[in-house]
Amino acid sequence: MKHRKALTHNRPTGKVYCPDCGKYGFHTRKDAKRMEKQYPEEQMRPYRCPTADDIWHLGHLPAVVRQGEMSADEWFDTAAEVAQ
């Protein structure tokens, strides 16, 4: 009889607290995306921490993206230009 893998193999690991920005995050983008998939109704997107290169956070998509007025890439490209 073959043993089945536990369903926990797709759960994110490595949840960390970022002391610089005060948010929880993940060591890898893959783990952040796994957490995102557990809450599809939240419409979130992983992004790299602005203060720590080795941490990924999850953020809610802006209303203009959720409503289809802009793509996420357009929104985040515009936000990056403003930040520079």
C-alpha cells in the first residue's frame, strides 16, 4: 500500500517578522505565493520587502487593479517611477 503525502507539503514555511518595516513576510517568493493561494478572495500579490532583500511580503491589490482599470504590472511600474 502506497502512503500519500500529507497535505501540508504545499503550506508555506519560513514565516518571519521584519523588524525594519514591522510586517510579517516569507523567506522566498514561492512561500509568499503559497500563502496567497490559501486566501484567493483577498486578491493579494507577493512583493519584495523594500528594506530587506531576503524577505517577501503579501500586499492587497489596489482597487484600480481589482476593478480591471489597470493591470498589476502597470500599477506597480507607475508606483516604482514615483518612488524614484
